[in-house]
Amino acid sequence: MTESTDISLAAKVIKGGGLVAFPTETVYGLGADALNPEAVAKIFTEKERPSFDPLIVHIASLDEIPRLTIGKDDRVYTLAKRFWPGPLTIVLPKSDLVPDIVTSGLPTVGIRFPNNPIALALIKSSGCPLAAPSANKFGRISPTTAQHVRKQLPNVDCILDGGPSFVGIESTVIALNTDGFVILREGFITAEDLRTVLPASNYPVDNDNKLSSPGLLNSHYSPQKPIFIEGEDSQKSAKFLEKASFLRGAYLSFSGRAPGCYGVIEYLSKTGDLREAAVNLFGALHRLEDNYQVDFIVAEPVPQREIGIAIMDRLKKAAYKYKK
């Protein structure tokens, strides 16, 4: 593995069919040439990612859209004017140029124009769009620093260190239909934001039970320690917490609360700021996962409004396998 800030070196890795972990404003991505099926296959192998989970394709110019998709839709450019570069992925009908492995056999592809100078420079220097899911093992905590990537993917060909991600959670993923937009994955851009540009649709996307977007499985974003959401009791979590030593537990605080029974307090925010909580979420989970004094985590729920919907989506999926 090479760690570097040299974009030209990383671009050579991409051109040679290798994998590069690189920063975006949301989380770090694990990138490969999106038009090279053999390179894309390495992403699935390195992440231990199931082949049915499609990848997002990252671009650095709107000129890529007619190459990668079919059927012009002016609403895409309306959305792009408002939200790109930025944390929005738009699922569109794919062209034959996009290999089926990228889309898990679906006739659609998720396109994103990231808002990070290193990511954009890498795409331009590589001379190709980049297929790039988050740079972590499948189902585990998403990475917001190069150190997080190193911890989970030590064998990746190259890591571009661009410092911490400033958004902190993955992009919002939407699809378009005749009525307007449908959110497939909640993210930093909210339904309220999107409705300033397009109407929301009442019709869901139907892909014959195939995943239309990454991040749709019930269990995802999970630390390697049990995590529970305060107040969302299940028989399994109640039985676990009944026997647990709270001095070996950590409390993930959103409002600034610090219950004295917990050995460790980690703050997403001390003031109930949803955007601050989003930025801090995955970093806090990584720290608690790595803390040898912590055996389990209890997370304070956040209000399910605005970006809080996306935060709770991540927390519920992180806790899913520990409450069933």
C-alpha cells in the first residue's frame, strides 16, 4: 500500500487497473476506473462486497452524463445547477459504456459529482469516471479519514490523504420519474432541499426487489461492538444491557447529556446541532470501536427531521444486527 498526497501517482494506479482510496466531502471512497470491469471487480473483492450491491460512478464534468447515460432529462441539469458539485447521487438509465458489474446488472447507474478538490483532480488526471463505494469493509463503519481506511483496507493499492471529510455521511441518492424525485438513500441533502427544485413523487422505484442504491440493506455501518439506540428496546438488547457493566459502556450523546453511569461519553454535538452530529457520527463510532475500555455503545436518538433522518438511518442500521 502507498499513502500519498500525489494525485499523479494515484492516477497512474487507476490507469493501471488498481484501487485508490480518496477523500470526498461525504466519506472516503474506494475508486477504480468505472469503465474497466476487471478493475471494478477488485472493489467487490477488497471490500468483501456482495455483487448485488451497485456502485456509484463519480464524475468531474457534466459532459460525462451523455456518455454514461441514455435519454436526456433536463431535470438532471436543474438539479446539477443547485446541488453539484455536492453530496447528491442521481440514478439514471445507463449507457452501454457502463459495465454491468458497476450497476449489479441493473439498467440504471448512480452518478455523482463530488465537492472535493482532490477527488475532482484524481478523476480528471485519471481520464475516466471512478466507480467508488465507501472505502471500508462491507457493512462496517464508513471512513471519514485516511486512518479509517488504513484500519479496514490495509491492502488497497494507494490512499490519498485529504484530511477529514467535512460532510461526514454518504450522499443522498435519488431516482427520477414522471412525477418528480424519489429518495432511495437518505443523506446530507434533505427532501426539503430537493423540493426547492423538484416535486417529490408518490411512486416508489420498482426494480424487481433488486437494490436500486447502496446502503439499503437493514444492517450496515456497524461497529465491531454491540450498539443500541436509547429507548428502542428489543428483547435481545434488554437482556444484554441487564447484565452489562455500564462502566464498560459508552454513551453517544447528541444533546450534550452525559449520564454518569457510562464509562465513556462521546459527543456528536453538545448543543443538538444536527449538521455537527452528521460530521462527527462515523468518527465517533470509529473511536469507540477502537477504545479497549468500551465493550458496547448506547446512542442517544436524534430528531427525525432534516439531516436527522439520515443520521437515524445510519444508527438504526448500525444497531440492526445487535437487536435481532
